[in-house]
Amino acid sequence: GGDERPFADILRLVERIAQADGSAGWVASFAPQTALYLATLPLRALDEIYSDGPDTVVAGGLFPMQTAQVLPGGYLVDGQWSFASGCLGASWLGVGMSVEGQQGEGTTPLIAMLPASAVEIVPNWDVVGLKATASHDLKVVRQFVATEFTGRRGGTPLVEGALYRFPALCGAAFFHAVVALGIARAALDDLRSIAIGKISISGAPRPADRGFVQLAVGKAEAELRSARAFFYEQVEVVWAAVKRGDVPTIDEKALARIAASHAAEVGCAITRTAFRLAGTTATRMSCSLQRRMRDAAMITQHAFTNEGNVESGGRVLLGIEPPAGFP
């Protein structure tokens, strides 16, 4: 019932938020991801989750999956989950389950949705970057969750609309990676301001007047714009297939995952370059570049955006069986 905008439009909105702040962009990226997951829930469950209106915030931590006990009409959920970005502001929280006695689901979690009041937030998010995402652990102690409040990541959507048929793992990779593109754009903008306005205490030329800075800025612009073009090109390829009612091919999904990881890596590298070229100014905690560098580095550590996805994508393009859970 939201705007249900084309996928690239939503990504550009998240990218713009990430230019302002990496943590804000990261949390914003989970709203459309959550929509893909929630679309596998029965409509009566969605009616209850959104009974207070469209501004309801949903967050969650899906891993490590915990084994749920099957009970009549639902599941008994118990355990602790990590990386619940944005959990402090959520009204509903999802956790990832494997189901006792069910085999063959691999790394695809069954998601159990609980009201925030039924979940304990364990405040253990102590990291170098993306600190304001509040990606704490979630703890649930023996809570019953009705079957209708569960859905499977990557499962068949029960909501009409092309947006909800977008491949869940490709979508997650795109939304994580686009944050790195936003951060990198902001880092280059920060560097430009510093390079033009900085007067060296040693009497050296402004950074903007130094040849190596000029060369690096030119290369960084080319690299960022190239990675961004490849990224959005693959977004549109997958979106076009989904709009036609087709399932994207394995090669299309592999290229999507490659483009996402490449964007994250290039975004991080460019942000590091901006930090380095800004000299001692960037080392001050009051300078936004040090925060942007730490935030960008965090994104390349994520399972959906690290270099392993490029390797797996390369396997697919060479006709070799992909690893489990890819793409």
C-alpha cells in the first residue's frame, strides 16, 4: 500500500540519504528489504502489523538461525540473533528460524515476526563504523508465534506487484551496496571543499593546486561514476525481467551480485582516497571524512557485499555450479 516505486528509484533515495549520513542510509536501506520479506506473510498478518498506519517501523536480525519448536498453530521461538539494524526504533521485530524436523532449507531463514514488546534488545553494538545503526542483538525467551506471522526470505510473495517479486538476495545486496556509493559521493564532495579551501601551515600549495591530488580526484570521479553506471545497469536488467513476469536468469542474478560487491568495494576505496588526500584535516574527529571512511569500510565486511560474491559470480559466468545460497 506504499508508493511501490520502481526499484532503481528507491535505491536512489537510499543513496541520497547515505550522502548525508552512512548510518542513516544503512537503516533506510532496510525498509524496502523488509517489504520483500514481509510480502511472504499472509495479508491478515500485514493488516495487524500495519494497523497503526504506514509509518510502522520493522527491523530484525535473522542470523544465527535458531531452531524453533513446532506447536499446534505456530512455533515456540527462543534464542539470540545479531545485527538487528534500526531495532531501537522498531514496533515489530523479525528473527530467523530453522524448523525442527524440516530439512533442505539451507541458509534460507523462516522469519518470525514479534511485537517489539516481546523482544529484548541486547545493547552490544560496539564497532568502528556505522555506529548509529544500533545493530544490537535481539533476544527472545520462549515466545509463541502463530504460523500466519511467519514468512520465508526469498519465498513466494502473497502481495501483488512487481516490487515484491524482486529476488530477495539481489535486492539485499543492492540496498547494502548503494549506501557505499552515497558515502563515496559525499567523501569526494568533502574532499573538494577541503582541497579548495585549505591553507597549509607549512606554506605548501593548496591541495587543489597539487598535481597528484588533481590526478587522484579525476580518477576517483571516473571510477565512482563507472561503478555506479554498472550498478544501476544491472538493477534495471533484473527489474525488467521481474516487470515482464519472468524469473531473472542465473547469469543476470550473478552479474547483479558482482555489480553490488564491486560498487561497495569501489565506494570504500574512493572514500579512503578522499580521506588520505585531505591530509591531517581528515584525522580530526570533527571532520566528516573520518566517519565516512569507517562507515564505508564496514559495508565491505558484509556477507552480501564482500569479494566472495564476485568470485561466486565469476563461477556462474564460467558455467560452474554456484555455492549454496548464491545468487
